[in-house]
Amino acid sequence: GIACFCLVFAPQVYLNEKRKSTTGLSIGTMLTWQSAGITYAAFLLYESVSVWVLMSIVGFMGLGAIIFGQIAVYSRAFRTPMLLIALAVLAVTIGMIGILWFAFNRLPDAVAMTLGDLLPATLFA
């Protein structure tokens, strides 16, 4: 599962690095997928699933953070090193997972299930 989820972005990271460009990559799609990953990771924590299941979505979001760094650097929007941008995106992602996990623990189970499982599935689709 971990390898399969990470393989979604790995070729894109390689291609972007090789071309030194993210031309054709939709920032909207990336934001949607990262949002889905954040929501789903928080739900997985809420459900206390296996660490391996959680690691697959974390790997996916980690590669997503690298792509956000590539978008920022290759578009020349930032002069900050790509690694720092990726780490900042990852830190924000982890913070948002924590906030959502906290919220899920205070919501009725049916609402948490809808927001944490069904919403990400819709966003990933």
C-alpha cells in the first residue's frame, strides 16, 4: 500500500526535476489532493488504524509537499531553497492534520465518518 500510494507522485517529482519545470501541472489538483490527504490522515488517526496504513497517506503527502516546493521554485515565485518550502508545506500539513483530528474527536461519529472518509474519497476522485 505504501509504495502504491507514493508511486502516484514519484514519477511527477522525477519529471519535474529533470525538466526543471512544473508546466502543465495543475495547482488546483495538487491542492485538492493535499486537502484530501490531510482530511483522510486525520480520520485515520481518529480511527486508530495501523501505522502502515497511515504511512501510505503520509508518503503521498510528503511527495505532494515536494511538488509544491518544485512549483514554487520552478515558477520563480520564490528564491527560497526547494527543501525549505517542502518542509514548510509538510509542517503546515501536519498542523492541519492535528487540528482536524482534534475536531473529529469532538464530532458525532457519523459526522466524523462523512468528513473523514467520504469527503477525501470524493476529493481524490
